[in-house]
Amino acid sequence: MHESAGPGPGDAHFAVFPDREDAAAVARSFLRPGSRTLSHPTGRPWLVGDWHDSEIVTATAGRAALAVVGCCPVDSAELERRAGRLRDLAELDALARSLPGSFHLVAALDGRLRVQGTASGLRLVFHTEIDGVRVAASSADTLAAVIGAEPDTQQLAVRLLWPVPHPLADTSVWRGVTAVAPEDALMVAADGRTARPSRWWTPPDPVRPLHDSTTDVRDALVEAVGARTAQGGVVSCDLSGGLDSTSVLFLAGQSKAELVASTWPGRDPADTDLHWARKAARFLPGVDHVVWDADASPLVYEDLLGIDDLLDEPTIGVMDRSRVLHHLPALAARGSRLHMTGIGGDHVAWCSEAYYHRLARTRPMFALRQLRGFRALWQWPLGGTLRALADNRPYGVWLADGARRLREPLPATVSTSLGWGMPPRLFDWVTPDAERLARHALEEAAATASPLHPDRGLHADLEQIRSCTRIIRQWDRMAARAGVPMASPFLDDRVIEACLAVRPSDRVTPWHYKPLLTEAMRGIVPEECLRRTDKAAASMDASNGLREHRGDLLALWKDSRLEDLGLVDGEALRRLARRPSTPGLRDAILYSTIACEVWLRGISRPAGQATAIRTGR
């Protein structure tokens, strides 16, 4: 844990209560030293939790009350006008789809409640029933702590899958705690108990041509970055030299904020990140460009035994936790109040090749030319490409087939690129009992599952965005605790919508690298910086990390919580830790298992220690 560790802006968390006397009694169970309370007009608790004044905007008008928690440039006067016109909670769909930033929206009207997060999945909502009262919260562990919930063993077995497919990834790992899908708002009736999801978000149809869309994408990014820089002060930004972080930096350069650009050079001699980062920095002479010592950068797998963050679910983000947090104290010493990243650019400015499964049927000649390019670029074999294009299985059938093939080798890249995604797999160290639990969950889900969108490409895009945000929401929590909150403007809903609205044939092509972002940033990012057509892979940091931290991995499995639960074969994992050069480990197949083990260790620490970390301010 960093010496500068301590809570601050960026880690707002709260529980929401209906305006009832029995709910007021339940709310007292959520009070901790330093907790804050926002009340209904009756004086009963509405929100109880921990937040900074800069993270919340509230308004009350007549029978309605609104709260926006997170990053959003809306002011209380505008929110009050909206509250004054509110006649039905469903009317808030339009407000939620119009505000920039990343935030939770909470509303109360005539005794009813509405609670929602972001469509990206970066801000989630969970709920449970306590003494007949429906309580919602921004973190699952907040609810689990009050009801004394234990982790659900079947859900832990599911989290051992690599990867965890939709819809299983959206399920809470705590018994008795229910997750709300990102596209839904939780609606609580006036009785304070009855709850239902209400769809508030659908992705835009990807039909707009590139030349008609670049202004909207640019405006959405300008607004997203502006929401973080408008108040000025010192703001730090990643500057990897890649197009995503470079775009964020130059957008921030248009603000009144003082900027610090942060570059971690790669250890691989073939890594060109530093070259491109210095090239970009030369165009911003007023920016303090800090280049860190590459050899001092933590490796993947570092400090896994020392992780003490309180997380509400397992996350593979623990693999890079030390790398993400390492430079934050030094940036805080330079005065940074916020650190912005380019994370999410890969997920929204580019898109899945799976769109070509549909385009091969609707625009066959065009798709054929593009697929030839993709085959050359990704070395797809012709037979595999044809088989992937001919695969017409519905999503539920694909998911059920995956449940029957959990122990098979990883499939060919072309089948995952043009299909519904990577089918889930389990590896040798996962026990037969865990396999049965995971298979049952998959089969049960497959019976009713629908894809995130009928188009395989848009389904894949949305799933990848959500997979990313499940990691970033935990990194944000870690960073806030370390003293400098993080923000990733590419993952704001308005930015995602602007990018998803563009025709996939314009967004993903074998002939140009990120054409949408390149065109959107033209005139903001210098032409010289827009010419980069690749990105670093950091594979050396992962392979070196395996070798250098095999002792930690061995210790991790020596007293394994997963082994105690009968979910993994500890001896098999210990043997693997002694052989860090095993070829299969290059594919990150250990990540999900390490994520679950680290999480179980974290939640088993003494309750008093956890409370001190979580509620101190």
C-alpha cells in the first residue's frame, strides 16, 4: 500500500433507501464513522455512504428529488429544473442519455425510487432485501457486509472460466445480492420492497458514414475531457505515445488545467512508445513531461501477496495493479488532482471484425475484399475463415456448446474474431467439482440467454467494453485510495454512443489503423502524431513478471482459499508456479484463477481493518 494511501475524490460509494420508517431503521445498519447522509424531504435517509462534495449534485422540487453522483458537469439549477418537470420516473431515460460524464443517477418521486449506473458498466447498481426493505447500492460488498453474505461458490467457479461470457459476467458473486444490468435502471415501488429492472439504454444503430460522424465523436471527447479539466488545477495524463492517450492529452491541452504527461517506456528494445511520446510532447511545450525509468516499472504479477484493496468482485486487474498505481504518488507530489488515461480507445475507436459475419451476407463483394486483408493481417487460414463465416449458431446454442467443451484447447483466433467471441474454457488445475458448477451455470444461462445485440459485431463490441469497465471500475477504486483518482474519458456513455453509431466498415478495416479516431482528432492532434499505425504489446513485462515473481505465485497457492473450497488443485498450481516458462502461460490463462484467489484473500481480512480502509476520510 502506498504511503500516500487514503480515500479521496473518485471513490464515491453509497446505498439508497426508500422514504419509509422501516427503511430508516435499516439505513442505520449502513452508518460508519465518517459516513455521509442525504435525506428525503421527510428527513428519513435517502443516500448513505461516502463521497466528496465535488462528486455529487442534488436538487429537490416538489415531490421529486434527483442526485447525480460521479463526474458530470450538470449544475444544481439545471437539475432542479428537471426535477420540477418530473411526472414519471421513466422520463429520466432522456436525461440519462443526454448528460456527459460518468455517474450514477438516483431519483425519488412520490415514494418511488430509480437508481442507475452507466451503460458502459463502469458504474454499477446492486440490490438486496433487508427486513422487508429494498436497498440499492453502488457496490455489491456494501450490501454483502450488512446482510452477512458469503461468496457464492458456484459464482466463484464461473469466475474461473476464461473468459466469463455474457450474461454470467453481470452476476453478483455474493449470495443474496442481485446485480442490475448496465442497460437497466432499478425501479423500486412505493411499498419500498417491490423492485424491477427498466431498460433505459440501447446502443445506436451503426449506420452513420465516417465523414458524417467525426464531428460528433470529436465533440463527445471534447465534452468528456472537459468534464474532468474544467475546474483547472493540475491534471496528469498518460502519454504512452499511442493514439488514444495522445488524443486525451491534446484535448486536455485545450483547457485551463496545468498538465503533467506521464510516460512509462517499455522494457522491450523494439518498443517505440517513448519515441512517439516524445514526438507528441514536443508539440506541447507547456506540459511537464515525465519519463519514468523503465527498469523501475513494476512487472505483471508483482505484489500479488500484498494487495489489500477492498473489491466487490474478483478482477484480473490485480495482475497490473502495481503498474497502474506505482507512479501515482509521484504525480500527486507534482500536484495532480486527477489522472486521465486513454483506456477504452481500443474498444470504441476500433471494433470487432465479427461485423463481417453479417457484411459477408449483405455486402459480399466489399466484405470479400476486406476479409482478404484481415486474413493477411492476422494470418487467418482460408478454411478456418470460411468455417467461421458459415457458423450461424444462435447465441444460446453457441453458449450451450461452450458448456460442453470447457476442457478443449483454445479455439482458433479466426473463429473467435468472426463469431460471438471467445468460448469459455477451464484449465487443468480446475477441479471436476468446479467444472460441474460452471457447466450448470452456463447451461442454465444458455436456455434463456440473448446476445447483447443480434449483430455479432455489436455484441462483441459491447461485451468487450463491459469486460474492460469491470477492470477499470476496480482500478478507479484502487487509484482513489492511493490518492489520485483516475478517469478514462473514452468510456463515457456519450463517447461510446458516438463511436458505435459509425458504420463498422468505416471503423474496422485492414487498411487503416483506427480511422475514426484519426479523423476525429485531425486538427487537434498534430498530423505527425496521427501517423502511428501500431501499439506496444508489453509482452516482455508479462513474461519477465512470471519468472521474477514465481516465488509469490508459489506462496499464493501454498495456502489457497480456492483449494479450501474444492475449486482448484493446489498442487497442480504449485507445479505450474515452478515452471514459469510453460508455453500456455503466455495466453494469460492463469489470470482468472489468480483474480479469484487474491479476492478471497482480501475479503478474509479482519472486519475492523476493512472498515478502517473503506470509511476513513
